[in-house]
Amino acid sequence: MALAGLDAWINLFGEATPLMWACATVGCAGLFLRRRFPLAVFLLTLPMALFMDVAVAPIAALYTLAASTRNRPLLAGCALLNAAADTLVWPLPGAFGGDRAWTLVQFVYTLATAVAPVLFGQLVQARHDVARRLAEVQEAREHERALYAQTVLARERAQLAREMHDVVSHQVSLIAVQAGALQVAAKDPDAREAARTIRTLSANTLDELRHMVTLLRASGGKATELTPQPTLADLRQLITHSGIETTLTGELPPHISTTAQRTVYRTVQEALTNVRKHAPGARADVRLWHDAHHFGVTVTNTAPTRPSVPLPSARHGLIGLGERAELLHGTFSAGPTPEGGYAVELRAPVRPD
């Protein structure tokens, strides 16, 4: 701003008219707002270039405009306007009365001078884009590593759950069957009572084992989950900290099981993670719903507004959500929408806790 004012004062000294002073004042003062209104400020500096031989104010305004817009035809037009304003003189009829060859040479020279701040502004803009993209890539890679570690641990938990189901549950089931047969065949009342107790304890143990296997498959402890045992109470905090413009609507039925709450939470978490990874700049909508027999959640996002960074993916997250839905005797679906976005939906029957 001070340099532009000094440039204008040097060129106005001794031969300025009130109109020239007014144009210089407006053009230099407008530089204060060049970051907020870059195009308007550039247009305000053009009368300065038409009335006097100034360079600082138009070039500063042109650089700011180039650093803030991606409209290259607009930038080309502004560079031509700046070159024309610097080449022509006021009054305009006198601009065409001299040596036209020299006028053309001056126009080309001035145009080259105007192109320089445009290129520099675009270079600065590209540098900011690359820095932001590198930060997104780094964040995505760190999240991918965390997801891979979680997938490995989930696979080990699933293997342990299968062993418990196939071996331990089978043995306890045999104990319950044998105890039932002994209860029927025994003649001694004490023996029948002992057999009944063994059968009852075996049945209760089977129920506990099934519950433990379900928890082992559906969720992990603090060392294996990204957040410890989340519930629906944590859903709004998850959406707030997701870094995505997201709306939450609807509600779920009261008193659904903790496993169902964790499944809903993980579905929303994985969907928003995929939006951040594969649809930069998209908005998301999380809709909770329920009817007399079913409940679920639908997460829909709009089309991305910026190109996404290609990342390797084995779709383990969506596969895990499908397995969680199966544990609830429900269904899980995911696919693109006609508008260019993506939608995932969890649907499960209402069951008491």
C-alpha cells in the first residue's frame, strides 16, 4: 500500500489534475480490500494506469486476483485490460495518433509485465494446493495403517471366536445333553437333582459363551477399537469431529442392545471415513430411522468437489460392517447414488437387549 502510494505520488508530482489525484487515491486505498474483493480492487486500479505511468498498484491487485481464483480466462482478460490501460493515454483519441508500431511494441511489453504477477499468483496457489494434498495423503496413510492394524486384530478375534464356538461350545453342549439324559434315567432323587443342576449350569454357560463370542466378533477392547466401546451417546461427537459438513436426523428406538448401538456407531464412522478419503469436499447426511419391526441408519454423501487421492483399499471396512450386520440378523448395503455420491445403509430387526 505505501509503495503503491509512493509510486502514484512520484508520477503525479507537478502535473496532476484533481481527477488524477482522485483515481490514484481510490486505487491505492482499494488495495486494503484486495484480498476480500480482488476483482473489484483490480478494476479500481485501471484508471490509475490509464492516467499515469504507475505499476505497483495494478500489479499488486493482479497478483492477489491470480492467487485467489482459478478462472484462467478471467485472468487473461484482466492481463489484457492492464496492458491496454498502460499502453493507451488519456484522452483516448491521442493514443492512436502517434507511431502505431511503437504503440504495439509497448503493448506487448506491458502485457508481458502483466503476465508475470498472474503466473506468480497461480504458482503460489498451486503450492498451497500441493501442500494441502500432501497433508491429506499423510492423514489418509496414517488412517489406513490404523485400519490395517485394526483389521489384523479383528481377524485374530474372529479366529478365537470360531475356536470358542466350535470347540468349547460343542463340549459344553455335550455336557448339557449327557446331564439331561442322566436326569431322565437316574432313579435316585439326589442323582436327578445333581443332573438337573449340571444341565442348568451347562445351559447358562452356553448362553454366556454365545454372548462372549458375539462380543468378540462384533467389537474389541480399548487396544483394538479407534474409540473405546462407543454408544449412540457418542454419535454426535463423532459427527462433530469428523471434519465433514454433516447433518444428523431421526432417532433409533429406545433400549436397543449395546451391540446394536456399537454397530450403528461403526457404520457411521466407517462411512464418514470413506467420505473423507474418497470424496473430498462432499457433504454427508446421517439419517437414523425405525419402524415397528426394524431399525437402521442411512449415510449418504454428495459428489466430491475436489479430485480424490488414489489410495489402496481392500474394502475391509465395508466387509466388517457386513459381518456386524449379520450378527444382528440384519443386512448391510453400499453403492453409488444417481447424483454421483455414495450411500450406505444398515437395516436390522428390533430385538430386546
